[in-house]
Amino acid sequence: MPQIPMAMLVSVFLVARTAAHEHHADDIPEGEAISADPIDTILWIHIAVQITAFGLIFPTGMVLGIVRSRWHVPLQTLGVLLSILGYILGHAHGGRQFAPNIHAACASSLMIMLAAQVVFGIYLKLHLERGIHARLRRYTVTAHGVIGKMMPVVSWVQMLFGGITALGFCRGDHLGQCLAHFIMGSAFIGYGIILTTILLCGQLWLKRSGRSQEFFDSLLIAAWGCVNTFTEHRWGGPWVKNDLQHTSMGIVWWCAGLLGVWLSRKRDGRPKRNLIPGIVILLTGWAMSAHPQGLKLSTMVHSVFGYTLMAAGATRIIEIAFVLRDRNSISSRHNEETNSFQYLTPFVSIPKHGSSYTLFTDSQLSSTNFIKPINLTTPAPQLLCTSGFLFMGATEEQMQLLSAHDVTHVSYILILYSVSFLLFLYVNMLLSLYANHVWPLGDNNKVAATKLDPEVESAINGRVNGGMNGRVKDRDRRARDAEEFELEALMSDDDDDGDEEEGNEGFESPGAGPRRKESQHVL
């Protein structure tokens, strides 16, 4: 076993089992969650190191692992070492002290999860594939992939806990409002990221599902509406503050969601675009823009949050109804032809001609009948991500803190927008990293879109989407077998025909084939 991974594994286990540093609670006033001391340099370094490790390095390493890059192990090793350093610094700081909190309670669990991930990674790196290891390796690959994909989500939650703990927020009567703001805000951000990922990296899956994007949007809206309907008010008690508005918002969500699901299919069962998700987002934004608040600053922040949601809904409606006219894309001819308006709302561009990618010869790729691939860069749900940050940053305690320091709503909102832009930049960088490995551009940057054999389509879909840990298993082998079978049959047909003419290029008819075996391309 390599010395560095072994030393790293031992370090992770020792850190995970280390007794927590005894934070002196003598300086914490009664009834408060933090002391009046400022955050010292060591704690600031802890924050910076952990954000770098869990917020930047591990998600990038996850993508590199999915595409099976040789940089996956070095980058994740660096992340593990930084996380160990950050964990130690978090228990060695002075300055501000904290009462028992959820951030400290979850830190050890996160490190144990990281330790398990290191164990799985080292085991897979040993390439033990004989005997019982053949079956054990299959389960290890699955576990390693699941934990790796869970890590960004768990890290996000832990970083939110860290920010809440550092400021001493979300305790007592403020807990309910904090839960509502941070869960809903994270849901906006998370849904935007997941939607972008599906639209870019799951296009073939979406097409195979036989459903439009609005079907999944409406289904999620209906489910979330049911949750809001029965959780925003303590049933059996009095209606207080904004309970009625929150509950009615949940009711309109599940009612509209059901309608959106119904309208997402045509009479013959084919998928159909509709405007219901955009209308729901617009209505939600209008409601939040008029949400009653106790502070002027809070009122202004909620208003901008509502206007941002309204803009997201309106642009979604305009895009589907007027820019795309219910189609899936504007054009399928140019590699970089994506309308600038599409970058305001979540949407996917899929080739309009044919139903899938296929296998092509060199002569076919050089034919002028072929079209260039559409831009695989996903249009960004920027407004949804920004709305999420605005909503998470609009709790009562945050507004009181900002008002006490005379921070205006203009500067605060601009800062939140800036953070949203940076997050969106990072998400697009990760998606671009994945797309560049999975769909590398050819010499002429050309691709065709015609009907594909189901067996080969399954193999290509496996190559595009990967397994749980980025593995294709035996799908590449099946694709090669299908390719050889088709070529053999085609050449046999040509031999039987005898004097059949050669030189057909471009798209071939179902019964035609090349006389000679040419190099094949999977696009």
C-alpha cells in the first residue's frame, strides 16, 4: 500500500476521533450563543481552508473522478490534507467562543464520511479484482460514487451551519424562520444547479424519458407545494403573522403543479412544452415582493427577491412562447449558436433533426450534408440562484444586524448578486470540465443527428452519463460488437450486389453501406 495514502488514512481517523477542543463558555453571556470577542486569525484561516477544501477542491475532484481523470487522486489527496488542517485549526482557535452548536456536532460526522471515502478510494486504487474482491469491488465502486456525489451537498449544509454558528443566529424563536429561509433558499440554488446539470449532461436521458422539462418542473412544484401547505402553519393554533400568505402560496404551487404535469404531454403521449412553471415562479415573486416585514431594510430585500423571481418567471415564459415557439432549440446548425436571451432562464438545446447521435465514417464526417453540433453549454438559471441567495440573506437576525451597522439594501443586494455570479461561474466551469471530457470536439467540429440502433444508443448513453462512479462497465464492449456486426452485414450485402456503385457519401439509406471498412467515430 502506498505510504502517502496510508498516512493520509491514519491522519483522517486520528482527526475524526480527536476529542473536541474545550471552548470556554465563561465569556458567553447568559442567554447568548457566542461571546463578544472578535473572530481571531486562526478561525479565519480555518474558514478559508475549509471553504477551499470542501467548496472548491472536492467538487472539482468529484467531476474528475466521474470522467476518470488521472488528476482525480492528486486533487482529492490535497483536499483531504487541507480538510485535516482546517479541522485542527477549528479546535485550536482563540477569540470568539461558542456555545454547543450544530456545526461542531456535525464536524466529526463529516470527517468520518471523508475517512470512509478515503478507505474506498485506496481499496479501488489497489485494483484487487480476484476472488471475493470481484464482488466486493462492485459494491465499493457504488459506495465510493454515492459518497463522492453526496459530499458537495453535505459540505454546503455544513458551511451554512458554520456561518450561522459564527454569528450566533437561528436559536429560540428565530429557528423556524431560519429553517424556512435557508431551506427554501438552498432549494432555489440547488434546483438551479441540478437543472443545469441535467440539461447539459443528461440530454439523452431527458430525451429517452419521453417527457418535457416542464413535466419534471411541475412535479417538483406540486410536491413542494404540498409540503408548504401543511408546514407553514401550526394547525390547531391561531393564524399569526404571514401564516395565511405562506400557506396560500403552497396551495397555488400544488394546484398549478398538477396542471403543469397534465399539460406536459400531447394527446398522442409525446412531450409538450407549457408555461405553468414560469407562471408559478412569476406569481411567487409577486407575492414575495409584497411580503409584509418589520424593518424597512427587510422590506426592500424581500422586494428585490420578489422582482428577481418575477424576472425569472417572465423570461421563462417569453423564451418558450416567443423565442423558441415551443421548440427544443433555436437552431441545430452552429456550434456556438445560442440566443443570449436563453442565458436568463433554465433551458436545454437538443438537436432538432433525428432522435440521437450515431456512428459515422470519415467520408460521412467530411460530407457537407452534416451539421455542426449545437452548443452544449447549458443556459444558466442565474436568476433562480440569485433568488436563493437573496432569500437566505433576508432573515430577521441578519436584517437587524445590517440595520445596526447602517448597511443599505443597495450595497447588500449587490454583494449577494456578486456571490451568485461567482457560484454560477464555478458551476459552469465544472460542467464545462465534464463536457470537454465526455464530448470532445472533433477536428471539423461536426456531428450528425440520425436514428441510432438501440443497443449502440445504450452504449453511447453509458459513455455520456457514466455509471455511479463514472464507469461504463461493459457498454463500450457491446457498442464495439454492434459496430462490427453492422459493418460485416453491410459488406456482405455489397458483395451480393456485385456491381453496385460506390462513392455514396453523406447520410446513407437504411440498406446501403460502404464497400470498404473505414474508421468509425462515435459522437
